[in-house]
Amino acid sequence: MPKVRRPKKGWFRPSKKKPRRGPLVAPSERGLPPCPACGEWSMQKDNNRKEIYCGSCGAIA
């Protein structure tokens, strides 16, 4: 087995990024429950259709 010298700047380590699911949305509006489908606190109120929907997974409640 050949010996490998460590580089002066150190070994390359790729940064571990958290996988993101769905679009980035603001936290739930006041008084809205968590999403029944994914459990995230990202429910939003649609003023045009008078319904609430999840901003991260898109489920309609």
C-alpha cells in the first residue's frame, strides 16, 4: 500500500447540507393548525378561495 501525504490545506470535505423539502415558506399564520399531511407549521390562508393550504407540501385543508 503506497503512503499518501496529507495536503497542506487538509483533505477536501464536501459540506453536508440538509435536504430541503418543498418551497421555503414563512411559519404558520396566527391561529392556523399544523398541516395534517406533513405535520409542518406552514399552513396559510388563501384570501381568494377562502381555504387554508400547506405552504410546504401543498395539501388543502
